[in-house]
Amino acid sequence: MLAGLAENPALPADLVDRLVAAPHRPFELACRPDLSGPQLDALIARDAHGVALSRHLPPQVRHRLAAHPDPSVRVALVISATPDERDLFERFTADPAPEVREQLAQCDHTPADLRARLAHDPAPGVRAALGQYWTAAPEPVRRVLLTDPEDGVRAAACATYFRRLPHPVPPADLVPALLADPLTRAGAAPHCDPDTTDLAGLAADPDPEVRRALATHPGLPAAIRDRLAADPRALVRLAVLARPDTPAAARAALHDSVTGPWEPPGEDVDEETAIEIEIDRFGAGAELRMLRLPWVTADPLPHLDSPHPVFRRAAAASTDLPAEARARLLADPDNEVALAAARSSSDPIDPVTAERLDRGHRPFKRMRWRPADAFPLPVQTLRRLAADPAPRMRLLALRDPDLPAALLERLAADPEERVRRAAASHPAHTPAAFRALLDDPSPSVHRAAAANPALPVEEMRARLDAAGL
């Protein structure tokens, strides 16, 4: 509960003082935007790192923390820095702690000329971070990183995965050397010259990441493409499936091979490789759900009736669909296809469709976003959902700021913790309802109630009194 009070923007200054003096004061207190100088001094003495993470510090406090002896405090300052703090960034490029300079390499706010200096940093970890995070670095910087004497730096600068988009393209004259290096071969394979590269050798490379990367090359001869289509690794086959030049029959077979029943490899495959193949197969299923097919989106009509939802979803993402085609895709039995059609539409989505999209939303990765964020439901629908059997749909009712008291009271006592937690943030509770929520057995519920700006000040004071603060 104290953590909730600490982040409550309506907490009076005298109660902030009481929390600052608490022996186990909440971390959230350090990030308040209304802290006074004495309050900051007291917090810095006990948790300089937490204070340094705040984005609301006066400049003089940030400069003071820049000289703090604990490197983690200086790292936190980089994390919370704003683009206009050039003097801070410049100071940290020469910081004695490599972890501070590594954070600087990762930070998109670091001025380009200062960031470029880090390509010559003595710590390989700093240079590797630069290669992974600064994908838009000028070519001279990328060249330095791609030819770095340290293996880890070259591997980070020429990879199949980067921490930022778009992924960089290596200079053409460096590609042959990058292909010759096992650590950078996979990152360079999509950019090789088909006329001067041993494509058959790359297609037979023992590293499946190399074969997978090669399968994305737009200029592959059909024979190499078909060879990769028979690769034992599912992620390689998935890359072939996603190619625009893969024949329809081959694509169907590839889709079945990725989504169909699992067939263990033969006895001639050693146990370690068999495990890797099985993990790869699971990964391919996940990748299939997130696959992007820009060439389908650019020419959607031939794919409206594709038997593969991923292709219909890519078609539905087009903003140029005829009305009839969009209507078909909005009614698609695959919710992700219908959602893509809704998100690419310039027309309003009717409430019935919006509710269906939200009810059927099951993201592969955990996320806070849900379709109702993009397609708000009308008040009458929200109030009806207060009695919905599905807890995640009852949550939507709390988006009505004028929710009738009886419905709000019911949701505040909901058997599902997540519903009560959301209800605790509603602005329309009575003092008695707030007290009940503050006494809820779930820490997340009473924290949300304590953080609610509508919580009466008398109740805030009473809770601190009860805690002996």
C-alpha cells in the first residue's frame, strides 16, 4: 500500500515527508515530479540509484549525481537522460566504468558525434553494444565495428538480430570477408552477390542460422531455394515459405511441415541435434504467427482466400483494399486476420465487430494493448460487459468514467483479482468503497487503491498513521 501512496500524484507534501522519513520507504517515491530539495537530499542519501532513474530531477541534482562514486547511479542517469543533456553525455564518454559507457552506446539520445567515439572504446562490450543498438550509424562507424579485431564486436555488428530497426546493410566490399568469418556469415548471407558467391556452400553450411539467412536472399536461384525448402530445420523452411517466388504447391507443403504433426528426426541424428530441431520447430510456430509479408500487403487481392491465415493477415494489413474485400476479411474466422483488416481501415469499426475482435484477441506474446484501445466500445456496451462471464471483458466496463455505482460496487468485489485491481483505479468510489479496497487481501489491489488520486486525503493520512509513519 505504501508503494501506491508513494506514486499517488495527489499525496500532500507533508505526507510525502512522512514517507521520505520511513525506514523502508517505497522505491516509487524517488520518481515523483514534486519532490523538494530537502526531500531529494534525504532520498539520495539512502537510494541514489532510484533517484537517478527519475526523469523529473532538476539539472543541478543530475549534475551532482553524475559525480556519484557508484557506477550504477551513473548508468541510471544515462537511462533517464534527455537529448538536450549533451554535457552529461560528453562527460560519460570518458567514464572510467565500462558499464556506463555501454549504456551510453545503447542510448538513442546520445549525440551522434559522441556515440561515434565509442567505436574506438577500449572495452569490447561497449563496441559490441554500439554495433547492436546503433543500427543507423554512419558507414565509417559501421566499417570500424565490422572489422573489429574482437570476435564479439564483429558478431554484434553483423548479426541476424539487432536491438533497433531497420537492420543495417554491410558495405558491399566487406561482404566477402564477412562471409568468410563464421561469426558474421549469417548476418552477411542475405547481402551477398549471387553471381560471385558459393551459394551451394552456404546452403550446406552447418550453421542453421546461415541457411535461414540465405533463404531470405531475394536473388536466390530456384535450385538453391528448393534445396533450402527441404532443410531439416523448420525456421529455414519458414523463411522459404515467406518468399514471394516460392510456388504455391511448395508453400502449402512448407506450411504443413511447420504446422503439422511433429515428426521426430531419424535415429541417424544425434540427441543434441534432435533437441535443437525440436526447439527450432517450436520457434517456427511462434515465428509464423508474427511473420511479416510486405509483398503480400503490397498486392493483397490474390491472397484474400489463401488457406494460410498468415497470408490473409498480411493482405488485410493493406490500406488499399476494396470495400468488399475488407468486409470479407473483417468477418474472417481467424481473429488476427479480422483485427488486421480493422487496424488498416480508415472507416470506423462498428461496435459489434469491435467487441468480437476484443473478445477473440489472444496475443501470442503478453501485452497490455487490446483491440478496445483502438476501437473504443460505446457506454451501453461497456455497462453490459460489467456482468460478462469473462473477467477480461468485465475489465472493459471500468473504462466508463460514469459507471453506475451499483456496477462499480460489484466490480470492486469481483472474485477475480485483476478486475478488483482495475476497479481500484476508478475515480468514482465512495470513501467506504476505498476503505474496502485498501483492506483487500491482494497487495496489487490495495496498491492500486492507494495510488488513486481520488482517494480522500483523510484516508491517506489514516493509513500512514496506522503504519506508524
